[in-house]
Amino acid sequence: MNFNGIDFDTYFKHYPDDKGYFGKYGGAYIAPELKAAMEEITDAYFTICKSSKFVSELRRIRREFQGRPTPVSYLERLSGKLGNVQLYVKREDLNHSGAHKLNHCMGEALLAKFMGKKKVIAETGAGQHGVALATAAAYFGLECDIYMGSVDIKKQAPNVARMKILGANVVEVTHGLQTLKEAVDAAFDAYSKEYKDAIYCIGSVLGPHPFPMMVRDFQSVVGIEAREQFMGMTGELPDAVVACVGGGSNAMGMFAGFLNDPVALYGVEPLGKGPTLGDHAASLKYGTEGIMHGFNSIMLKDENGDPAPVYSVASGLDYPSSGPEHAFLHDLGRVTYDVIDDEETIDAFFTLSRLEGIIPAIESAHAVAYGMKLAKQMGKGSILINLSGRGDKDMDYVIEKYGIR
């Protein structure tokens, strides 16, 4: 399929380019002392990603340890409530550890073993990436340091406990807004001091090259599975595919399976409390081009041009930028990026729980809310939503802040 001059038949061969760019977005804006470390990771990845031994081992892990493939579920009661549009969800909440994050964490940890590293370092917001990497580290016998903002530690206590039980060292980040951006800052700083013995396992399609490419490649299993499963269930492609976007790993994984198909793709950002700067984290909707954390993308900026303060009810989405590939697809118009606010998200959280017996992560509830809204607009057809994670981690927070509806 050709879209705005891009041949999606060969898209993955050309994007990113050799320097890590998706059009003008991406790259590697890093300190000189980290350049060699990034090149080492890139060389190692391109070596093992073509290795039948690595691919076979990763497939075995996904099958025997992660429980893949995860199913696609038809939401019969929710579909009936909304009208004639049929809604389906890709059940990444059933992936081992409760979210899509393990898909790339097992790949990154396997890469670390190949490179002879002893430790993995990462940041986390909602805690799902931290839990997934702690799980992978335990599986491969690696040390694990997870950096997490104080605000998110309080909101995501169950996941903090899981990380510690799995043997990870959870490092509390107390500066700035004490959320995901600050956790990334701290993790990068730590990695710059330990890169000879450690590998940084970024939690999304973010950061300097090769991380946006690597995480997308590892997450593409979601979209590849979902496409095959949906075709098997219905005999046709969905009319629309929906996924939430913070950094955007679950969305890129899902979209990867459908980029070359005549399917409408929707990325859903957090509008939070509203469009005022500081009340949301919708970078693609309201941001401009800028560089942070080693990559060029679309970001929210303050009056000085620095990363702006952001907010979302979902700890995993409160980041002032998004992955460079999302910025590229946004500019191309191949993916439509829109927003859902906190109130719509919490309503979807309870609606899916009550009608379908599935408690979604608050991050995923953004996609569910948008899918519900889209169904009312479409009137007919089918929508496939990526349910990127389960809501166990969010229940105490939701009940405390919103009560039981």
C-alpha cells in the first residue's frame, strides 16, 4: 500500500534509516561517552536479530514462559450497548506479568546476555515495564535497577512490591515532578556511569537509536498475532485499530501488523484534566518538534523550550513526548492521533469491568474509551482495541480517588 508517497510494502526495510531516523524524527543525541555504548548495542542487535538461534529462543520463551499468543476477545455485551459496531480487544493483559511490556523486556534481557552484561537498568511509570524487566532479569539471572518517581511509587504500590519480590532494586526519584520524565533522567544518568557492565532497557519506543527500532520490532508480535487472529475469527480485517499512546510501545507493536492494510489506525493520548499546558500529556496533539532523552520527536514545551510539566491519571502515559516513529506517522497522516480525558477513561474502566469481566489498566482504558466513542461515530463495522495491560495495579488508586461507580 502506498500512502503519501511511502510504500508500506517495504516500510520496515527503510524506517528507521541507518542513523535511526524516521523522516526527520529519531536519531541519537547523546553524550560522546555513550556513543560507543549505543554502537555496541546496535551492532549486537543487528547480529542477533538475524540469528536463527536467537529468534528460536525468543519464540520458545514467548510460547513457554509468556503464554503467547495472547487471544483476541469479542466484546459482545459492550458492542450491543453501543449499537451495531462490533468491538474486539487484543488481550495483552493476559501476557505474563500483566501487560505488553514483557514482549520487549525478554528480548532486551536476552540481548544483554548475548553481550555479556551483568545488569539491566530501566525507568518505569505505571510500574508494568519495571515488573516486566524485573521478571526478565530474574529469568536470565541478571541484576536489575529500576528508577521510579516518588509520585508513581505511591500510585503504583502493588507493582513496586512485585518488582521487589522479583529481586529488583527500586530506586526512588525525588527531584522535579517525581514522575516518568524524572525517572528516565535518573536511569540515563545511572547508565552513563555503568554502561560497561550494564544495558539500558528503555520502556517504550523512545530514546536514542537503536531503542525505538528494537522495542518496535520486539512488540510487533502483538500486531502480527492480532491480524492473523482477527482474520481467523471474522474472515476480514477490522475497520479500525485503536491503541493508547504515551511513549507508544504497545501502539507501535499493534500498528506494525496493520500499516500496510486499508485499516484506519488511531493512537489515543491522555487529555487528562483538559487542554491547558500542565493538565495533560498529549504531545502529538499539542506539541512541537523538540529533542529530549536522546531523540528528536514532537514534545510539549514550557516557555523556555524545555520539556513541559505533564499530567495523566495513567502513570504510564505522563511523558512530555512520544516515540519518533509516532511523530513520523502523525505527520504522514497514516495514524490519526486523538485524545481522551480522565473522566472518559475512568468511565471506560468501570464499563469494561462490569460488562465484560475485564479490568483494564488505566492506560488501556484510554483506548477502550476512544473505541467506545468511535463506535458511536462509525455506526457500523468493527474495531480492534489493544488492551495493553490489566488493572490490578490501579484498583486501589481508582477506588481511593473515584470510589466504586
